[in-house]
Amino acid sequence: MNNLAILPIILPLLASVIVAFIPKKLNIVRKLSQIFTVVFLIIVGYIFWKVFANGPITLQGGGWDAPFGITFIADYLSILLVLTTYIIATAAVFYAPYSLSDKQEMFYFYTFFFLLISGISGAFLTGDLFNLFVFFEVLLMASYGLIVLGNGKVQLRESLKYVLINVFSSMLFVTTVAFIYSLVGTLNMAHIAERVEAVPAEQQGILTAVGILLFFVFAVKAAIFPLYYWLPNSYVVPNPVVSALFGALLTKVGIYSIFRVYTLIFVQDTGITHQLFIWLAMLTMIFGVIGALSTNNVKLIITYNIIPAIGFILMGIGLYSEEGLAGSTYYLIHDMIIKAALFLLIGALVVAAGTKDLSKMSGVIQRFPLLGWLFFIGSLVLAGIPPFSGFIGKLLLLQGSLGQGEVLLTIIALLSSLLILLSMMRIFVRGFWGEKMEGMTTNPRKVHALTIPAVFLIALSIFLGVCAEYVLPYVETISNYLLDRTEYISSVLKG
């Protein structure tokens, strides 16, 4: 049964190899990719059920016991994120044929797509800090291939910036890993968590400094203030299906790494590290919504709204309480799903209107009512209007914030939520409402085909909010699990 922990990594890796051999047989590649993704989603759903029924599943690679072997662990948090990743991948794989040109699909889109899913799943499931770096590189290589699909001048410019910033952060990651190894003599995360408790008092300051340095690496990946400057244009220039994958998944790998490392390893001096998280969370929310309100590019508005969501998730990690971590977990899942849905809907809107410029579009809802009302519901979900999923996550976060007397944090979180809603309503009121614009697409079937995959994600978002009583027990299990490190350590070192 332990081999289940590695299936979400191996299966898409094998699929990427299979579709790479037949890139020009598009109909076969499309059908195979869709079948593979649906089957993989079912398998991951089964693993999710096994984990929550029987506890974490740990695989020690090569038969070597931890900390000597390569560890993979499907625990409550990681398998939930892997399941969410596969849900988003399923919507994306059915959206792709209507969003990409044949030439883009033949340029190994599906190979890079499966490689990306494999790398993201590996980052979630690995129990080793160095292998977290390895899986970061796998998913980044796939993202490099996806960002340049289309071979446009703007894409090439933004991809160069994207590559350079990630190469720099990867170099820093390796350096920090070396510092950690020199301090504790291991890179297995559970073993590090054990050994940091034995670090002499005179080296605690060094350990905190290394923890902050590692946070800097993850902050670049997660686009936390002030390190988000690379993200907006890099996520706007690719095809909408690629932007959806990037916006929903890539920054979440960075924030997951913060989740894992700063609830498992660097908890010896939360007065410094976690207080830093709270201040950065506030600044990330503020500057993210300012960006979303400053542009008329509808795709850029959605992209900027990735940033305050990261601030909300970081807020819960900084609070480091049961309510805070539960709120961050709930908000993380909610945001992954709703961001993917909104990027897919914005892609359909741009096709319908023939422009990304909000000032040049109006009345789209008159011709495409399903698209318009789905976007309206998605906007309410994103902003955290009750009874949707965003509200549940924010309610838990605000309870945790007020419980610790963080009044300023609470005010900024509430204000950011209002401004997020304002930025989304600008698109709905000015783009969908009003007089019917001239120059709308002559191919309504394509717009409808692009809208359908988002229905699946919007419906799931509604379920997460309206049926929160069924979801909250899982989230509370994760929150308690993160606060008590012993189960993770025991699963890896003694399991």
C-alpha cells in the first residue's frame, strides 16, 4: 500500500513520455490526455480516502529507512493539495483543445502539462528538503516550456525574466539547504524537525537566520511582497489554459513549502519568523489589490488577485493557531479552484469580446449569459461573500486574528476583501453589462466550449462553501496535525 504515495508523481510522468512520441496525432493525444487525467484523478481520490481513513502513507525509496532513503509521504495536507491539483488539471485538459492552436498543441503542450503535474505532485509529497528543490526544478522546466508556447515576442521577453528570477532563487535554495545540512547533518524534513530541538542555544540565532533565508526562497516562488514583481506579466502573456495552471498551482507550491517547513521545522522562535509573516501578509494583501485596481487588462486583474490571496494564506501561517491554520488550509484549496475557474472564464471572455482591454468591451452577457453569470458567481466566491468558500476560509482567519488581538491585520484583511470585490465587479459591470458591443466573436460555439470546464470548478467552489460542514472536519484534522508535529515525524521515522 505504501507505493500509493508515489503514484501521483509516476503516473503523469509516464503519460508525458507516452504523448511525447505522438505529438502530431492530435486527436489521439487529446483523447489520451483526457482519459489519463480523469483516471489519475480517480486514483488520487482513492489515495485521499485511504489517507483520511487510515492515516499518512509513507514510502521509503529503495528500501532504505529514513533518514537515509528518499522519503515520500502522502499526509493529510499534501494529499488534499494533490487531489486539488488533479481536479484543476482535469478542467484544464478539456479546455486546452479549444484554447490552443493546433500548432501550440503539437509543440508538446501535453508533454509539458503532465510533466508540470508530476513536478507539482512531487513537491507536495516529498519528505526531503533536497528533493523539494529537485521537484521545484522539474515543475519549473515544464513551466518554461509552457510559457513560450506561441513564440511571441512578449512571451519570449517575459519568459526570460521568469527564467532568470527562478534560476536565482534556485541557487539560493541550494545554498540554504547546504547551511541546514551543516547545522543538523540531515535533509529529511522529519529528521531535521527532530534535530533542531537539540541545536545548542548559541546556534539558535543561526538557525533562525537560516529559516528566514529559506523563507526568502519560498517567498519568491509564492510571490509574497516585495518579491512578486516578476509574476503579473509572466502569468498574463501565456495562453489562458497555461495562465490557469500557473495561477492556480505554481505560487501554491511556494506557499505550501512555507506551510510545511514553518509548521514542522522552524517553530523554535515563532516570535520572529511568524510575526514577520503577519507583516508581510498585510503588505502582500495591500499591494496585490492596488495592482488589481490599477489596470484595464482583464487578464492582468485576475493575475494581480493571486497576490492578496497569498497574503491571506500567509496570514494564517503567521497566526500559527488552530483557527489560523484551518483558515489558511481552507482558503488555499478555495483559491486554487476559483483562480483556475476565473482564468478559464477570462480566456472565454477575451475570445468573446475580441480584446483584453476592459474599456473597449461591454454587453457581453447579452450574447453569452452563462459566461457572464458564472463570472459573477466566481467574483463573489473570490471576494469571500457568504455563503461561498472564500467566506468560510476568511471567517476562520479573522477568528484567529481577533483571537490573538491582531486588530490591524483584521482591518486590512476586511478592506482587501472589499477591494478584491471592487476589482472583479469592474469587469462584470463594464465588460459584461451595458450596451451590446460591436465586434464580438462570430464563433459562439468556441466561447461555449471554453465556458463548460469552468462550470465544473465553479460548482465545486459553491460546494466548498454551501456544504462547508462536510469539508470542515477534514480541514480541522489538517490544522491539528500541523500543530502537533509528532504524527508526521513518527510516520516518517518510525512508520
